Amino acid sequence: MVPSRYTRGRDFAAVAGLYVLAKIVEALDRPIFELGHIVSGHTLTHLAAAGASYWILRMLRKRRSRTLFHGDSRGLRRRDGSANSLREIRRVISGFGGIIDP
């Protein structure tokens, strides 16, 4: 399996969870409304779908590219083969969300 080109791929699980929640409350439309006559399952379906849309936008804003650098026997290098500054390497490592300690 090929690794992802971007970080934040796990956010798709949250989006899928919100979609499943939307389908569940859609199926329980009338029983949800009969609980208190305040909100129906159809309304909650729209709220869950809006939450999923927000989560996708959030993922797109927070994700980082993993393909700027690649490892070789000489350390991290640009795709064109030129060396990187230590500041640039630290910036990329910090983009991995604390997985790699600089």
C-alpha cells in the first residue's frame, strides 16, 4: 500500500462517523421528534452533515504535504537533490504532529 501524500488522513474516520450518525438519526426521525417535540431526526441529519462538511474543511486547512522531502543515505534532501537548511528540516518534522521529535 502506498503511504498518503498528506497528513490528517485519519480525519476521514470522523467524517465517516458523522455520516453514519446522520443516517441513524434520519432513520429515527419520528421517534426522536416524539421524545420532546423540539427537534426531529431530519434536523439532526442536517446538523450532522454540516459537521461532516466542517470537518473536511478543517482537515484541508490543517493537513501538510509529506512529499516535499524524501530520505536517502545523505539525510533529508529536496527532490532535486539539493541539501536543506536545518531550519527547513525542523519545520517539516514539526508538521508530523509530534510523531518525530526534532
